[in-house]
Amino acid sequence: LPILLKTGWVAVAAALPLLLQGENARLQSVCSALDTFMEFYGHWDEWLALNRQAEEKAVEAEDLDSAGARAYQSGWINYLRGQSSEVLACAERCTAHWENAGQAGAREKATAIQLRGLGYKLGKNYPAAIAAFQEALDLDLTIAAESEAVATGLNYLADIEKLQGDFSAAERDFRKALRV
């Protein structure tokens, strides 16, 4: 499928404005399906524009769960671009959408908090990043002690510990993540 998307990208990109005019559920489904392709093939501008517009459409349709997912993806793209303040703004929107949807469980909260931690990391506010990553990790541990989310959280935490020069804590958390 990625090869087909790559070779047919011009046609897919041309269809996106029509997709944005259509029904919200289809738009959200296509956005989710395109995430990996757009990230790894470097279509970040189109990906960001698509997610921003899909977030707006989801809000209009009162689909706040999808609005949160689109805000998260926008935040991730801004993280890849190294844009700290934009990541933090997306994390706030993501949190607000999921809370307003009434479906913000521990995983959604942890995801939004992790995004905030990534924004702090970019801004070199390492104490705030550590606090955010630890909070997200604590939430993920309430779901399952050994999960991909816990391993990812430990890696994020260890990376900041390493950047701060706390190599023993970083090694401990990297090893925990590998064990998980």
C-alpha cells in the first residue's frame, strides 16, 4: 500500500480538498490511514494542513474524540519540526477535546501529557518534561505494568534524564524499557 500511495500521491493529494468537504467519519478514517505514510514519506506540510482542517471538521461534527486525535497528530508533526510552542498548544487542544468528549481515560490523558512533555523537551525545560513524562508513565502503569505505552514512557523519561546528565537514572529507565 505505501508504494501505491507513493506512486499515486498526486491523485491522492488532489482528492484531499474533496474529502474535507465530505462526511466527518470518512475524513477521520482517511486521516488515520494516511498518518504513517505521510510521516515517513515527508509529506509533513500536507499532513499538518489535513490534520488541522480535520480537527476543525470534527469539532463542527461534535466528534471530540477524533478532534483530540487530530490535535495530537498536529502536535506530533510540530514535534518532528522542532516547534515547541506549537506542540504545547496542540497538547492543550488535545486534552480539552478529550476531556470535553467525556471519554478521557488514563490512556488518552497519558497521551496528551506525553505530548506536552515533548513540547517541554524541545523548549529545553527538562524539569517540566520529566514531570510530564513521569505523570504519563504513572497513568500508563495503572492500565498495564508491561505494555508498549509503558516502554515508550520509560524511553521518553530516560532520554530527558540523559540530556540532564543523570546517566544512572537514564540507564535504569532505558533498561526497564528494554525489559518491558
